Amino acid sequence: MYGLRHELLPPSGVEHAVFIKLTPSSLGEDSPGASSSNNRKVVANLVVARSSLLRIFEVREEPAPLPTLLEAEAKAKDGASKPGTEAVEGEVEMDREGEGFVNMAQVKSLPAGSSVIPSTVTRLVLLREHRLHGNVTGLASVKTIASSEDGLDRLVISFRDAKISLMEWSEQLFDITTVSIHTYERAPQVLAADPGQWRGVLRVDSSSRCAALSLPKESFAILPFHTAAELEMMDQERQAGRDIPYSPSFILDLGEVDTRIKNIIDFTFIPGFNNPTIAVAFQTIQTWTGRLNEHKDTVSVFIITIDAVTRTYPVISQMSNLPYDVLYIVPCPAALGGVLLVTPNAILHVDQTSRTVGIAVNGWANRVSAINLPLQTDGDQGLPLEIKLEGSSLAFLRDDSIALFLVDGSVRRLLVHMEGRNISSLEVSSVIAHTTIASVVSVFNAERVFIGSTAGPSVLLRAQHSEEVVEKAKVDTVAAVEEEMELDEDIYGDLATQAVAANVAGPEVETVTVTKLTLRDSLPDHGIISHMAFGATMQGDRALPELIACTGVGHMAGLRRFTNFLPTRLRRKIGSIGGAQGIWSMYVKKSASSHMDKRNAEERHSVIVTTNASPAPMSRIITRKPNGDVNVVGRSPGVTIAAAPFFQNTCFVQVMTNGVRLVEADGRERRSIKDGPGQSKIASAAISDPFILLRREDGGITLLKGDTMEGKLIPVESDI
């Protein structure tokens, strides 16, 4: 007996995401293979995954479309919103049609009354989508030896069945291709483990020196990558390093490094060391809430250096007696050092000298741990914070700017107060924005933040950092933003920062650094389906089945309809148009000097070209009369293959089976090219002003180029 499964919908949401310079277009206009257009720029690539679905996007910056500019101008002029009704920046608004579902695309990006009009927009453009043979458990980008030549990053993917794949972009295939696959399915640690009891976690060193995949039994699979320094010492192996960018992988058993390392919670690579260095959080003795009287602070953090050449792994720092309920750890930049430990009730910073600094975000922190942490108050009311950090995500926007994304969709800042080079205290700001429920956060160049969600839409935000001078009385000491303080570089170096506002302009004003998050684009997803029921809807005279589901979580929850047909509504039936074989719609200028935009609708024609193959081949050209009725301005015998605007929208081209026509907006023929006797019929066509590519039934190809000055089509000689 066999179980059969048919997937109707792909996995929804984003569980893993990484920004990466994967394609040549992401390197800039001067790079080989980059786009030659000056109007758009590819900032980077974004790779996202959920289950076995992998998607590759381009993050494009392009000029804002005219409707967006007009709407922004109108909003700035009339200011229709009532005082007190403006949404908090980044807050999700409800759909304006009254459907009642959350629409992430309608987040306000300009404050009320602002005269700033965005000159560019950022879009996520899908390049490739793949269904992989295995569930993805991690994504990361690395730089190999070949990256020094082409400037591109490589993609590392880990799978649930203990595999690592190294991928790169191929311009010939216009797709990713596999460089190598490393499998650890037959490792003793994996064979002896229950597949349902562990999940491989992928981590990559920030300097691209190695990648690590967690395995059962407190062990890691280490994949070292060649570096330029290594190959300079072995010049004869330099070419081999380009062809094979990695050294043989090996399994690191942490039980052999230190017998106390058991029950690993999380691990990460720490930047700023000569060799790859990892921080491992674990519990030698496990406990739970009911045993806190016997065992309370049972978590330890070891910092271990990995020497892949000598295969030695010394422990360079140890921190013990940390809260038992540590959720995850986040590496700090080299300017700060150490790691951040996130528990359900507190955030702690631990450095290499075992110095611990933290902040309690609710009253439970000091009840479940012996570490005395200050409990922060929320705002001017003096009430203690009541934040839950389960399901949260922490991300460094810059070395001195940390964003905390909570499970309710709120975003706060984590402020770092410095004394010299040491962190003196931590502080959580008030809510600065509301967004989707984060399952993964990826940051690129401190400006672009992608928040992937499995509960609903995923969003691309832009972080803008600016310094503002405010009155001292208006500074919120709890929600104060971070700022840089000019310290003596001979003593502290240029990395010293200060998180408290400093009085730089007298006793009445202070300069602070403000970080604003604005929505740029989103990936719509229905999220988790908690319940569903069948229903029926009327499509014309027929009753068709549909699926009604409860989707999302929290403020992202709602009802969603799934159908296996495209809902349509008959507005008007016009038999004279026809179009059973094909229909094309376009705008054409009335004159060469016309400007086609929203403000000059009277300067353009709406043209429809239709074609029928029976009872007799016939093509029609249709425009709209002033009263709104349709007007057939031209008929020609034959079947139309393609139609599109041409010569900067001053006319349109109509490709038929026996020739090509240039037609004015009123249906008058400007030029035509007829096929000669014995020439094969045109089977298909591709139109991109000023080129027309024709493919004939016998396999031949004809390329035409439009001459703008003379307004005619010229055949282009080609060896195709």
C-alpha cells in the first residue's frame, strides 16, 4: 500500500533568509554582466527558503512610478488625515476596501504633513524559484578564493538530513549551480540519533573561513574554506584552491574538547579573532521551573578557537552560572565584543573576560535567576516593563544600533551604554514601529532589513540613521536613542561609542541619533493555517467549491479564500470586439509631443487589438468613443500574432502571419512589410521597441529594427 500526496500550494512564509551578492548585476553598473540601464540599480540579492522551496530575488532600486509621486504630492498638499489618527511609523493598516484583512503594502512611509516625496522605490524581483530535494535548515553567504576575481559571494545551504551544499551563480544558465555537496548522513553521531530529536543549525564565520553544521551528540561538522593567506604560503596549490575552494571537512566532537559540554542550546561564530572562534551555550545539568530551588543557573558559555590545520580546539574563555532558560545567542561586532544572551525575561551581554551585564524586561527575571538584574521601567509612568522575549529576534543594524523584534510585531531598540570600551548597562527603548511577526531577520549594509515571517507577509524595510538636535526636556531617558560620542582616540580608539545623548550645544539642547524604519516592499503569504472549511461561490450560473481558512497568528490573523479558478465578473458583453484567438490592450499617444501620464489622459488613446480564427480569420482595431462606447476603427483579414506600442508609444506594431504593420492610434496604417511569395508564415514574435524578432514556421528567424528618424522598419542581417 502506498501513500500518495499532491501539493496544491507551496510552503507559505519565510523561515531562512540571507542578503548576498550573488549575481553580477548586484556589483554595480561597471561590473561585467551588470545591467546597462541608468534608471535602476540592483543593490543586492535576497535568498529566502521555507521547507523545500528556495527563492532568489533581486533587491532593485528604480525611479518611483508617476502615480506614487502624484499620490505623495496630493497627500502632502491636502493633509486629509485628522490630528491624532495618524498611524505610528511602520504600523500595519487595515485594508481600505473594508475587507478587514491585514495589508502589509499599506504601511505609511511618510509622516503626516511631510513634503518629502520618494524619488526611488525598492522592489523585490523574483529571479529563480526551486523545489529542492530536502528541507532547508540554514542559508548563509561566503566569499571563496574565486570571489576575489569576480566579486561574487557563494551560497551555502544546509539540509535537515545533515547535508551542506555550496552553490554559485552561473551566467550561462542564468541560475545557481552546485559547486560541491557535503553529506554527513553516515556519521556515527547521525546514525545513532533519532531524526525527530535534532535539527541541524548552520553557522558561517564572518570572515568566510569555515562553516559549521550542528550534529547530534554535541558535535559539529566543520567545512573549512581556503583563504588568500593560506594559498600565498602554498603558491603551487593556488590554482587548486580556485578549483576546489574548501579543505576536507571534519567532525568536531565537543565532548572531547571539554567533557562538561552537553545539551547544546545554541552556538555562533564571534568576529575579531585570528582563527575561527565559536561561542557555545549549553547545560551540563538540565533543570526546569519546578527544580529551580536545586538547580537554577545551569547554562554555561564556552568560547572555543578552531585551528583547522593542527586540529586543536582550545577553550579561551568560560562563563558559567547563567540563566537556565537561555533561548539563543547573538554575536556582537568586534567593536563591542562578546555575545548577547536572550532569555524569556532578560537580555545579557557576556564578554571574553566573563563580565556580565544585563537588563530584566519583566518581573520574572530575578525570580528564576540568582543574577541581580535591574528591572527597567516603561515610559514616564514608571511602570515596570512587561515584555516576553519568546519568539523574538535580535539584529545589529550597525555596531551601535540594535533592533529587537518581538512576537507581537512591535519593534524596540536595545541601547548599549558604554564606559570606555566596556559595556556598562543595557536599556530597552519604547516601541518605535509595528511590523510582521519575525521568524528571521537579515540586515544588509545597515540600511536594508528583511523580516521573514511564517505567520504572514514578509517585509523589506529601510533603516535611516540621522542625528537630530532636540530640547533636553523632550528627551525620553528610557527610550533614548544611541549616539556617537567624540572620545580621545589615543585612549579609546575610533571604535568607542556612547549610547546616552550628550549635551553638545549647551544646557538646553542635545544631539541624538535617530533610526527610522520604513516599508519598502513585501512578500505576501497566507501564513499558518489553523482551521479550514469548504464552501461554495457562484461563478455566473455555476456554483464552484472554495476553501475558507483561518490563517496567520495574532495581529496577522484573518480569513482567506482559496479557489482553483480565477474569479471574474461580467461587466459588459460586446460582441463586436471578438478576440477568441487573442487580445492586446495598450496606450498610444495622440501626437509625438504628448506626455503619457495620469495628468494627461486626454493626450493618449486606449487601443485594443483583437483577432479571431473562425469563421474567417479577422483582426480588429478598437478605440473608445468620448461617450465610452467602443469604436472599431480598422479591420484586416488575417490572424494577429502579437501587438505592442512602438516608436516611444507614438504608434503600435501589429504582427500578422504574413507581415508586419505599423498602425496609428486612429487605425490608419503608417508602414507595412509583407512577406514574399514562398516565404514561411510567422509563428510567433517578440517585440521590444525598437526591435521585432519573428520566428517562422520553418524555424527561420527574422530581426527587424525600427528607424526612429524615418519611421520605418529595417531588416537586420543576422547569422541566426
